[in-house]
Amino acid sequence: MENNSIFIEKLRSSGLRPTKQRLEICKLLFDRKKTFHFTIGDLSKILKKETNKKISLATIYNTVHSFKKKGYLKEISINRDKSYFDTNTSNHHHFLDIDTNELIDLKKEDVDKIKIRKNLPGKKIQSIEVLVKVENNN
Amino acid sequence: MENNSIFIEKLRSSGLRPTKQRLEICKLLFDRKKTFHFTIGDLSKILKKETNKKISLATIYNTVHSFKKKGYLKEISINRDKSYFDTNTSNHHHFLDIDTNELIDLKKEDVDKIKIRKNLPGKKIQSIEVLVKVENNN
DNA sequence: ACACTACTTTAGAATCATTATAAATTAGAA
DNA sequence: TTCTAATTTATAATGATTCTAAAGTAGTGT
Ligand SMILES: [Mn+2]
Ligand SMILES: [Mn+2]
Ligand SMILES: [Zn+2]
Ligand SMILES: [Zn+2]
């Protein structure tokens, strides 16, 4: 009744054992059409609701960090209070709704290519990220 | 022997009493030609060295947050571990050296104007920030 | 199926930047 | 100088994240 086999392969191929905790988290994170932006706290709450068996908070942290290390998640820092993770691991830009603290992906075509006209000697560019903060129209 | 009068005015005009702690921090932060990017930890260390009288950590936090509220400092979140503050309160972009965790201002002319081709209904853009992560050339 | 070992999960403790508290001090006004 | 509100301060509390070390599990080989 599940397409778990896909996730099992995904995990195995990156040297992670497909435990039921990891599979549960995989289904929750990667069985989506749209990008998912979440904090560990969000994820923890959702797992509590949508799952019968409990997954310890330590495991959620461990798993999310493993997934990040394997390149399945991207971490986004927008404020010190909490770290956001992103199922869209490509280079992309974001809207941040400062009223709701919600992140929204911008598509390639939504932002002109950024051209940086300065370079630092001995340094090379690793990434260019745009954060567009938006708020309610009065 | 000081141009404290400038800072005293600055503080008074925004309803902050010019205490010696605030003046000390003003001198350290605003008596510079270049932008200063710092964490509270940085500031605390510098104050310990460059000052004879001690300023409590709580006061450093209070003061930096007051200055931010008054618009004399800008907060920049680049990772969850620490919050950076910026004496350049204009809208501007940054290099982040991921080897040293150092922030460097980009000038207006260093980055083409960013054009966002998407808008969210009911929302207006409050700011657009570019973060260019750089690392050592091999 | 069984045993073995490395990997994983887990509860709880530890960490650490930040925030809150509430008592002592100080600045500005009268 | 006196009075009051603003400020400073030491200290405790908070809370997200990381650490620990003990118990459980998956994969391998027999
Ligand atoms: Mn913040
Ligand atoms: Mn981080
Ligand atoms: Zn995203
Ligand atoms: Zn800056």
C-alpha cells in the first residue's frame, strides 16, 4: 500500500538504513508535488498527528540532518529563532511573508539573473540567494 | 576630548538617555568610516578590551536592541547560531565569506537592480536582500 | 533460523544565546 | 536637593539544538 520502495532505495543508495522512522519522515517530506518549507518543530507536530507510532525528537533532528547532509534537504536561515528546511534543494529564491513567517519559492523566471559586479580576490561565488520580504497591503 | 556631544544629541533626540554605557557603545559602533558587522558576542568582547568600566551583558543586549528599534542598527540573520547587526541601515546586499563567517557590504553599483516578476495578491514588497556566499578559491 | 556487529533510536541531560526578573542605580525635571 | 521614571545589573529562566549513553534494530554471514 505504499511506494515505500522508492524511499527504501533512496535511503539505501545513500548508505542510510531504511528504518520505519526514516521512511515515515520521507513520506511526509518527499511525497509532495510542491516545495515544503518547515522547521523541526513543524515537522515534529505533523508527525505527531499523522502518525500512530511516536518518533522521538532526537530522531527527527538526526534524520533531518542526515537528509541535509545527503543533499535531500536544504537549510535556510532567515532568523535566529528557528532554522527552516526546504525540500527544494535547487538554487532558488524566496518570498518571506513577515506577517506569517511563511517561505514561498520563487521560480527561475520570476527573478532576473543576478549579476554581481564586484569580486573578492581569492574568493569565488558559491551561491546567490535573494530574499524578498513581503507584508500585508495595509 | 570627545565628540560625545554628537551622540548625546542623537540619543536625546530619540528619547534615549545618554548614559555612559550607551555613549561607550555609540563610540564603538558609530565612530567608524566603514560599515561594522558584529554579533553581540563580538561587541561584548571588544567592550571588555577597549573600556575600563564594565558594561553588563544585559545592558549590551538592551542597548543594541534599542538602537535597532530606533533605526540605528539593522539585524541580519544568516545562520541560526548568531545574529548579526549592521551599522549600515540602508537597503544593501552582502557577501558572506563562508570560511570566516564575515559579512561584507555590496555597494549599490555592485548589483543590478533586482526585478521580481511575480507578486503575491494582498502583499507588498518590504525589502529585497541578496546574499552572495563566497568561499576560498580552492 | 541464529548470532554478531554496526547503525539507529531514544529519553533525558547539557549547552548556550537570548530574554525575563526584580532590585539597585542614575538621569532629568521640579 | 528631591522625586520619579528610566536604566543598569546580576541572576534566573527559556527554548531550540546538541550530546550522551543505554536499548533496540537491520543487514551480513553462518
Ligand atoms: Mn530576530
Ligand atoms: Mn546552521
Ligand atoms: Zn524554497
Ligand atoms: Zn551590511
